[in-house]
Amino acid sequence: MDQIKRIAIGQINTTIGDFSGNLAKIKSSVDRAIRRGAELICFPELAVCGYPPRDLLFRKKFLTDNLKSLEELIGYTDKIEIIVGYAAKNKIKNGNPAKNNLAWIKNHKIFATHSKNLLPSYDVFDETRHFEPGKSSSLINRILLTICEELWNQPEIKEEFISRIYPRQPLDILKNRSANIIINAAASPFVQGKDRFRAKLFKWLAKKYKTGIVFCNQVGGNDSLIFDGNSMIINSAGQIIKKAKSFEEDLLLFDFEELSATTPVKTRVIEFESEISTIYRALKVGLKDYLEKCQFERVVIGLSGGVDSSLSAAIAVDALGSQNVLGVLMPSEISSPESVTDARKLAKNLSIETLSYPIQEIFKDYLELLKDEFSGTEWGGAEENLQARIRGNILMALSNKFGHLLISNGNKSELAVGYCTLYGDMNGGLAILSDVPKTTVYQLANYCNKNQEIIPQSIIDRPPSAELSPGQIDQDDLPPYEILDEIIERYVERHQSVSQMVEAGLNETLVREMVEKINHNEYKRQQAPVGLKVTSKSFSAGWTMPIAQKFKP
């Protein structure tokens, strides 16, 4: 380690299975690091193949192509040492197909490797399905190589982000042997508040083990997961010396001597963004990367004049540009004049193309077609939902015809209790807001307007309504969103029981009613489009509940 004086972190945005594209990003970062005098560069977990590869690891060609890319990188340069994540073939016949590995490349050879010991299998992670765990720690020239989860096994810290405690502790090797640096190559997904917690955890670890920590994280969106980057350098005194950008690729360089301080030194204060800002940027990156990596160019969004569709459109324009967003107005006789006016004002503010298809005549045709069967019954959900399904069909037709990705506008509060229509407003290829509670939707809408009015203030001020019947508002059917969102957070994210929520002061009758709605509407959620994850427990990834069940919480 004595000869290495300058180290770089290559915080890159990888695409799963894009071996040539990922390799090009790695080489570009290597070249830039060499030009800036670095002697060692670190890359994220599974950077060669992209994270998470999931069941692609069962395909032999995937593993072979990943190893070919690694071989090409090995032969690329001898001007810098490289630590990079890749999927190694598991040579044991009865084990899982791969190992989650780091390769340390030096002088056109793999100088050392490390296999991930702690494989997460909770929430969005399912690594025990695909990887064979490593059995030993890798302390090489007083550098401890670790991969993501291996720094999170800390029973002393009681926080929601410490989700599993493993019987084995890879850092135990440091009880008897010292290290100059702990290098942690990671693919740590974004969750609201996690950036600050990571910093708190790593600062604590640095002081505990009296060693500097180099945290190298992935950035960008892959399906429902969003990676925030925020790679960082922490000295032995537990101070953040440098931090990479949030939600952007970055190359971070530092001198080895910066890690060695065991007592606090004067350093620049590292700022973290507000939680609303990070959620907004996560949604923006998640949408942009989903389109690019799935090879879409434009999105189509139904504009109702409500806050959800307005926020979706604003994020889409920010991420993709106004030329790549198509707004569709589909008013009916029940739509209020204010909703139509506000939708048009929003479109003008965003400078997006719009189409208008009034649906009242189509709706009347449906009712006429069904009049004999519906005769003698009360007007209700079947009739109201016809409107949503007419709109859904129009939007899907435009999506199919022109290849636009349809954005579903539903939020987490609605999805939780089934306040949404299958094959109607739930239609879509991506749900931007499906993990965003309604109360957070309003915070994000105000955030959009921080510099100028983008979302008309009248949309934010008007009581929320699906406009399925004259004068209807959401609170005719649901409790105030502040109360509903608290119930959802306690039940879904914190796994609290009904009795625990009642003890916390919530109304028992209301809690039981909402919990029943959450449980009953699992069949809807399992037919919903992919959604972007921003909370500790989303319905899109990491939520695996049976549909047919009779458990009473």
C-alpha cells in the first residue's frame, strides 16, 4: 500500500447485461483517473455486468460474457490498479451458479479476489437465490475488501436500515489485525433518508476500527430500483473528507494520507440535500434511465387536472424535455371546468404537446350497451370505473401506435387501499408515483414550484378528487390523507399490528377498515405496472404477499 498515494472512485451508471457499454464506462473512468494521477481506482459492486442481474445469472452465456469483459479489462492498462465487481462462476457443482466478486487487477493480472460473504435476502434483495457466499475476509496489503452488505452487519446500531443481522461478521478480522483502508464496493439502492444514515454508519465504523473507509456506490436506475451514488471517503477519525455527487456519475479522487487522521481535522463541511429534493431527483433519474435502458423515447400521460398527473408530467419534462412528453386530456360531463382549465394551464407551463378526447359520448354508448344488464341496479363503481377504463384504452392505443411509454399516475396511498381502477388509471408501463404517499405528492408539487409556478396553485389547493361522480372528493371514501398515510407507513413499512397502531392513538375502527382494504387489494397491486421505489417498503419491489389469505393482523 505504501506505493499507492492517490486513489479514485469511479461512480458509474451501469446497465444490466450491457457488457460493452459498462466496459466503456469503466475504461473511460480509468483513463480519466490516470490523467489525474491516480494509482488505484475502485468501481461498484458487479459493475461489469450491472446490478441486480437476478435470474440472468442462471444463463451460462451471461456469466461467460461478463467474464470476457473482465478479461478485456485485465488487458487494458498497466498504468493503474483496478478494483472492480463482477460475477464469477461458482466452481462447486451443487451450489448457486455464481459468486458476487471483486477483482483486484494489477499489471495485467488479477492480483486478488474477494467473494461477498453476506448475501442479503430481504426486501428487494434475493442474492441467496443466485450467489454462493464467500467464506473468508480479504485483507490484502492492509486493505480490507468488502462488498455492500458486509459493512451493514452491525447489531449495536438499532435503525430501520439495519434489516438483518448475520451470524458471521467479516470485519472481525480487524480485531487482531489492522487495516489502512476498508474498501466497500456497493450497489446500495436509494431509500428516503438512507444517504444520511449511510454517512452516520460509516463514520461510526471508521472510528470503531480506526481505519479509513472508501465507499464506492452505483448510481442510476435499474427497473424499480434507483441508486443514488453518494460515494464517500471517511478518515479514521470518522470525518467525511469527500463525497461524490448524488444521482450523477462522478469520478472522486483523494490522497491516501487524507485517510490517516485519527483525530478530527479541519475539513470542508459535507452537505446533504433535503429529503424532498432527494425523492424528486430519485424519481427523475428512475424515469430517465427506465426510458433509455428500455429504449423508449417519449412518454404519454393522461392529464386530469389533478395533482398526481400534474406532478408526473412535471417530473417527466424535467427528466426528458418537453418535446418528449405528450399530455392527453379526456374530460367527461363529470369533469369540473376547473380541472380542464388547470390541465391546459399545466401543459402550457410545461410547453408540452396535448391531445384532447372528450369521452362523454363513448361513456353514453357503454351505458346504452349495458342498460339491460344494469337495469334495476344502483349507480356505483361499475359505472364510475367505465370512465377510467375508457381513458385507459385511449392512452394504451396511443402508446401502442406510436411506441410511447404510458405513465401510470397513481400514488402509494391509492394503491395501498385499492382506490384505483384495474385496466383504467392503473394502465401503464411505469408508475412514477406508486411508492410516493399522497402527502408527499403535495410536498413534491410544492417543491416543483420553488422557483416559479409550474403546477398551477389551484391544483394543489383544490380538494383531491377522482371525479367519478358529480361533486365527489377522495375524502368521501377515505380518511384524510395525513391519517391514511400514517396507517400505511405503520402497517406496510414498519409492520405494526392493529393493536400497536391503536396504542399509538389511532382510531381502532378506522385502522381495521384501512388494514382490511390494504390486504384485500393485493390482487390489484400484483397487476400494477413497475413502480419506482423511494420508501423503505414499496409495493413494486420487495413486497411479496399472498392474494388468497385470511390472516387477521
